[in-house]
Amino acid sequence: MLDYHIHTTYSPDGQMSMETVCERAIEAGLKEIAFTDHIDMDWPDPTIPPFDIKTLDQYFEDLNKIKEKYEGWLTIKKGIELGLQPHILEQCTSIIQSYPFDFVIASVHLVNGVDPYLGEYYSGRTKEEAYRLYYQEILDLIGSFNEFDVLGHLDYIKRYSPYPAEDDDHLLCSKLVDDIILTLVNKGKGLEVNTSGYRHTSNAPMPHMDIIRRYRQLGGNIITLGSDAHRPEHIAFEFDRAVNEIKKSGISHLTAFTGRVPEYVPII
């Protein structure tokens, strides 16, 4: 059991220390975790404190301490969740190449400087238009950026969409989704199964398991499992359910990373 998407107080929205994460992970029966705190440069909302890149040295210092403290009890990987925007890709590349990360999640939290968390993103747009704009931004960004290992929460937009959740939402803009998947496959990049979606009214992971199946059909073989936990009770959230659904999709392994090199872990 691996949880490869966890946030601590190093993230502005994180509510737990590294020690709390480790204790809860052990209690949940996890064997390995990756800390993946946010780094979102040039965040447009000044009321939200950004993950300041100047703290990365301290972040790694604390990661080394926590790895040593829990050695023999829990394998800990040094990760990051990198928020992509078109104008900061060179800075993102420089950061990732300057630090010894084990694992990098690429996520898109902003479209034209607007977070889909905010109602203004949806103003004047149909559900399909809102999804299309978001997916097109993902496609453009991952086509131009290489320093990541998996794409995080592909259909993040559904988390905050004001439109009623429907069973076929994952079929919206399917050609664009295929283009995203093919870009990942051609670059040798992975796709995350983010179980925070089970806490959403859709009651489905992010992305929907049909999209995971499509990734596999198109040649993808790097799948990570992450809770996107910001609070202790969400670590390893619904992992048994997710693993069962992953197995039903014909996928026989998850993926761990060391020094950004993937290692396949059989699903038992």
C-alpha cells in the first residue's frame, strides 16, 4: 500500500505535520508514502500564501530527518506537487533539476490565472465548455513540459464544478482526454488515481476509472495511488476500494519512484 499524494503544513492548505502523517500512515497499514507538498509559483490570489521556493532547502532538511526517524517502519519518498502555468515552465524545470526529488506530480490548478475552485471560472460557460478549456490547458502544458512523473487529478475541475455531477461527466471532451493520455504515454509519464474523488458527490476517483482503463488501452503503464490528504483522516482514504477497481481494470501493479525512476509494485 503506497500513498503518493500527501500534504503537510508546508502546503498553505495542509493541516498536519510530517510526524502526524507518518504515524497515521503506519496506523493505516501503509508501507510507503511520498510527501508531495504544493509549489505554485506566481499564484494570483494574494490572500493565499504561496509555497515559497525559498523554503525548499528546509523542506528537504525536514524530509531527511523524518526519513531517518521512521527508517524500518515506513519508506518515505521526497516528492512535490508542481502547479503548472504557461509562463513559469522554465522556472519549474530549474527547480526540479536543482533538488533530489524522488517523485514529481504535475497538476493544473489555474486556467488563464483563474482557479476552477472559484465560481467566476464557470461564469458564462456550459459544463462542456468549462471542461474543454481545462483539458486544453492541461494538454498544452504537458506538451511543453517534461520534468514530471505523473499527471495529478486529471479531472480536478469536477471537484469544484457548480454543475450537478452526472455519471457520464468523464465522457465530456473525450477526444481531448485521449490526446492528453497519448501525450503522457508518448512521454513515458504516468497517471494518478486520486482517491479524494470518493469524497465528492460523483463518488468516483480522479480521474474516473474508465479514463484509467483508457490510459492502459493506449499503452500507459505508470499508475500511482494518492489520497491527496491534507488532514490525517484522509490518508489512504478508500484505498481498498480503489485498488479493487484498479485490478478490475486489468492493471496488475502500482508504481513507486526513487530518484524519479519508476518501480512496479505488484497488486496482491
